[in-house]
Amino acid sequence: MNKMVVKGKLLVGPILALVGGGIMLMSGYFVFSSIALNEASLADGGLSWADVGFSRELMYLRFILTLLWGVLGIIGGILALMGKKFGSILALIGGILGIVGMIVPLGTITIVISVPVSLSGSFLFVDAALMLIGGILGLALKE
């Protein structure tokens, strides 16, 4: 019976990593849809990406990196659930890269107001923080 309680404690980190990775994947979807919204706003104003001084390819890079961090969190969480310590390391790396990506600026899009664009998208830093905490807990809790 006591062993079951310990196993429950061991599952907290991987579950947090899975939740954080899932939220990061949803953030990736919203980053992708923001590309279309920006395109529509530019078309309504008769502008192009070159007119606002920003490259569309940077938005696609942001989308791909956001998805990559989410996939790292999910794969890390799944591996950690199976008992592999490497999974916690993957979730930790995904969380760190997610936080760093949200801090690194790519530039600004100025249509009506200036909107800063970072290297990766996020849901209020919650997704990357959950992956980071899940990775730390997965490594810190002993079997």
C-alpha cells in the first residue's frame, strides 16, 4: 500500500509535463491562426509583410518552434510515465527552451499598433512553466 503512494508521487512530474506540452501544442495552433489573422489585417489595409517590416517566414518559424517545444514536453511526459528518467530531461529541456523562446524577440509587427513577436508562442508562460516544473519534479523525486 505504501508503494502505491510513492508511485502516485512519481506521476506528478510526468503529468505536469504532459499538461504543459498539450497547452503548448494548443498555443502552437493559436500561433498558426495568428498568421492568417495578420494576413487578413494586412490585406484589409492594402499592405504586405514587407510594408510592415516583418517576414512571414519568421511567423512560420515561431509556429514550428512552439510545436517542437510542445512535442518535447509530451514525449518527455510519456517517457517519464514509462519510468525513463530521460523523459524528465526532455520535458525540462522543452520547458527551458519554451521560456527562452518567449523572451527572445523576433521583431515587431506594426499595422495600427506595434505588436512584439517572440521566438515561440505561449499561453501566459503557464505551458512552459508546467513542463519545467514537471521535468524538475520528475528528476527530483526518487523511485
